Amino acid sequence: MPETPEELHARVAASLRMPPVEDWDSFPFDGQMRPRDLRPPEDDPPRHGEGGVDCDRCTADDDGYFWTSERWRARALGPTGLPVVVMLEPRAHYSEPGDLPDDLAAELGVLLARLERAVRAVPHVGRVHVCRWGDGGEHLHWWFIARPTRFPQLIGSFAAIWDEILEPLPEDVWRENIAVVASELS
């Protein structure tokens, strides 16, 4: 039988360890670090827009998006520290990828590839991280995080943290990058 959250907590809380991050070129911090204490299990906090109620993504008009279709929209976050950070979301409110009807899920597969290629077309983008986190806003969304070329220190899962650390791009450069993505999608 799978262990409960309480059993998991009892097993691991006292044995937390620091991974060898000082050996990872992609780790963005120096100095002594230690893991935080693992809090006891508790209910997940509600996500913004839960059940479609007061969902700012559902009520947003298309002016805040650089690309739209009948069933999908893409918006840019920023200016950001990395060349481009984009979110793709369905127009309709879904909370999990598995909630999508099959036709929309099939459309999503094509869009993930198209948008990744479009972000990669921005000059000096080395790779694009396509991510799905679902703990903040409930409205389903995917992140497209562009890593600049020739900055291997920014690889991997820490790219999102590096984006917060790096100075934001000048707004004109950021707008040019978004225009490239929009042009590639049209």
C-alpha cells in the first residue's frame, strides 16, 4: 500500500540533506545553504481562479496576448532576464492537462512544437524549456522559457530562477524578441 503523506513526512523530515549543488554549474547561488525544515502535511492552498471563479485568465481580453486563435492564446511575461518567457493557455478554463478533451489535447501537441520553434527562432536563443507547473493559478498553462546561447550555466531547471536573478532586458529588445515569436506563429 502506498505511504500516506504523514508516513512520508515521518520518514524523511529528520533526514533531509543538501544535494551537492556546489558542484553544479547551473546552481545560481554560492555560500552555505541548508534545506528548510519539511513542514507537516497540510491541505494544498486553493489556486487562483479555482473552478473558473474569479479567474483572471478567463476574463482577460485578447489585448494582453501577442498571439490568439479560436481556442488558444499566448502571452509574454516581462521584460524578463532571459530572452523570452511565454505562457500558452487555452481560452476555456481547464485545470489539468488530463482534463482537456481529446481534440484539444491533440491540438496542444502541435502548438507545443510550433511555439517552441517560434521561441527558438529568437536570435541568440540556445534552448527552450517547456514546463508545466500547476500550483499557482488553476487556469491551465505551459511556460516556454528561452535560454540564451553560450550561457551553459543557465541550463536546466534553474533557468526559471536565473530569470529572476538576471537584470531584465531593455524593453525594446524584449519587444523585438516577442515580435519574432509572433511572426513565427502567424
